[in-house]
Amino acid sequence: MDVVGAPPALEKNAAELTVMDVYDIASAVGQEFERVIDQHGCEAIARLMPKVVRVLEILEVLVSRNHINPEMEELRLELDRLRLERMDRIEKERKHQKELELVEDVWRGEAQDLLTQIAQLQEENKQLMTNLSHKDINFTEEEFQKHEGKFDI
């Protein structure tokens, strides 16, 4: 559309229009209305002007929605990416928790084994002490002196 004195926005593809382009078009239409009014009076466009203003308002809303949509799509993609990242992190935390529980179970088992071994050793020690105290009583004075001599330095 080659219109003399038309704003560059009128040459653009409709999908590429911005809100500023709509304002430029509204300004150009307003200038044309002023020329018609100057030549033919207000009555010539009195019924047309509100309709054109309404069409320009609709165009502004539609253009602003088109510019919001790519931003919304970008935000939606970012939200999806963050959700996936969160789910991955939750899954990793679950795996880590399971591994930690396994390690704790092994540790508890080993600790229980060690406690059992300590209890057995204490019992053995008690038995040995009892046996030793019985043997000490059974030593005769002669045996005691005999053993005592072995340890003199």
C-alpha cells in the first residue's frame, strides 16, 4: 500500500505491528480527519470518526496481546523448565534419602554387632576374672612363692 505521507507502520505486516505503530497510524488518521474537516466541515466525518477511533482502540488491544503472547509463551516455557528442574531435584533428593537410609541401616547393623561383641567380651572377661579368682584361692603358699620367683627381676 503506497500512500503518500503514510506512516511506515502502514507498510508493515499486520503480525509485526507494535502499539507504537498503532499510535503512529492513529496520528496519521487524525491528520487526515483534520484535512477533511478543514475542507468540508465537521459534519462530513462526524459519524465516521467514533467508528475509526473504536477500530484503532481494538487494533491497539490486539497488537498489545500479540506482543504479550510471545512474552507469555516465553514465561510459560521458563515455568515448564523450572518445574522439570524441580521434579529432577526432588527425584535426586529421594534417591539420596534412600541411599542415606541404606547407609544408616548398615551402620546400625554394624553398631549392633559391635555392641553384641562388647557384651560377649565383657561376659568372657567376667568369666575369666571369676576363673582367675578361683585359681588364686587354690594356690598354695608354696606355689605362690614359686610363681613369685619367676617374676622377680
